[in-house]
Amino acid sequence: MRRKIALLLPFIMAAGGVVGVSQALAHQCTEDDPPECRETEVYEDWRPNYVPLFDLAEREEQGEGTDGEQQRRDAQRWREECADDGQERQQCQWFYGGTSAMPYPTDVDNPRPNEVHAGYAANHCFLAEAAHDCDSHEDNEFGTHDPHGGAIYADVCLATNPDSKYCDDGVEDTQGGVTIVDHLTCPMGCADEYHVVRPLDSDYTARQMEDSQAAVETIAADPVRHLCGNPEHSSC
């Protein structure tokens, strides 16, 4: 009997490892048996910002395809900051960074990491599951909790750091942001608000202002469409 158990142990451990990996990565799962799980998608915008100011630069142009998905993913900070070793926390806050006066060996003008990142974020189920079932990972944007959420954050970048996700271009990457994503029936609760201010990046800010002007013209031309958002899920 003991010999059989000993022979079965490697298989049990291997199966446990596979299950552990699937649980860590399982954000969105089909109803198949066994279910097929993958990372939650970044879904298309349901509507532009209600307040068309300091939107992600060129978000409308990047709304389709990989570039747009990555742009929104970076702004939806609960996806990354609230991940805790495979466990998706409902809400989280963060404060981290690093300082160093030592230069990189290959570039004396480039000091090592001098940056601070702080913020608070929550996915859609953080209201004691009144907003969403936190255990649900259905294969759609309504059943899965982490396509929706909100974040307020600041990234202070004092030097270029090629190893940093948010400060790889240096001081121009310094930013403060607010994100609200809530894909419910329009007009109430239907939001894709992305606002970010980069005070030291004048080119980025200029593009934002151009986009804001275009957004105002679009809203004025069709205010009902702006209010009602996604036509398939509108209560207007």
C-alpha cells in the first residue's frame, strides 16, 4: 500500500502543480468541463469619457487592436497592483519605489531608480460582493469581476530607468491618474473614464488637448449617443 502511495505521489504533485497554475491564471473561464481558463480580456470602450479632459492621448485612435488594449490595461491598475500571488484582491493600496545616488556603469548621467508609485484601486466586486460575485470567472465581461474597477494613482519619476514599467522615459513619465471602468446599462453606471495628467510631458499634454477638442465636437454633434453609450446595453 505504501509503495502504491509512493508511486502515486509524483503524479499527485504534478496534477496539483497544473491546478495551481490554472488557478493563478484563471480570470475568465468557459463553462466547459473541465473549464478552459485564460487571463481576462481588456474589453472595448463602451463610451468616451463623460468629461473629455486629460483622456489617454490618442485613445480613440488606439481603441482597436493590441495598442489600444495595452494602453487601457496599463491604466487599469487594479489588474496588476491588486494581484497577490495569483489571488485577485478586491481592493488594494500601494506605495513603493526606490532611490539611489549611484550611476549606471555605462552612463554616468543616468542614476539608478529614483521613483515613487502610490495609489488605491478596487475591482468591481469590492462592495461586499454587492457589485459583483468575486468568485465568478465566467467567460464574458459581465460575469468576471476584474474587467471593471477604479483606480487613483501617482507615479513620480525622477530619473530614467529602463527596468521600470512606468518610468522608462524618465521625468516625462511622472503622472497622476484616475480610471473608472463600469460596463453597465447606460446612461447610469456606464463609464470608461480615463484621465491622466503628465505635467512634465508637454507633447503628450498637447495631444490630449487636441483629443479633448475633437471629443467636444463629437459630443456636440451627437449628445444622445454620448449620453447613452453602448447601443446594445442602453436604457435611453
